[in-house]
Amino acid sequence: NLIGKPVIVKLKWGMEYKGYPVSIDSFMNLQLANIEEYNEGQFIVNLEEILIR
């Protein structure tokens, strides 16, 4: 179970999110908390919570 453990999610267009899963459903929708957003390896912003569909 990955809930509450640090993960890195890499999207096919270069975005990368480092954070902690809050929920994951059977369709692979991810809700992450305490996120660091990166684009092609460069830090962009800290985010409180996001949903990746």
C-alpha cells in the first residue's frame, strides 16, 4: 500500500510530481499531498494537493 509513502509520478510530457498519495482508485487516478512539481528536472513550485487523472 502506497498511501502516505513518498512517491514520484512522471508524466509523458516531462512533468514530475514528488508527493504523498492520499488516495488511488482502480482507474489509476491519484490524489497527492505535499507536492513538489518539476518540469524536465527543474523545480517549479510546491503544491498542497493535486489530482492526476
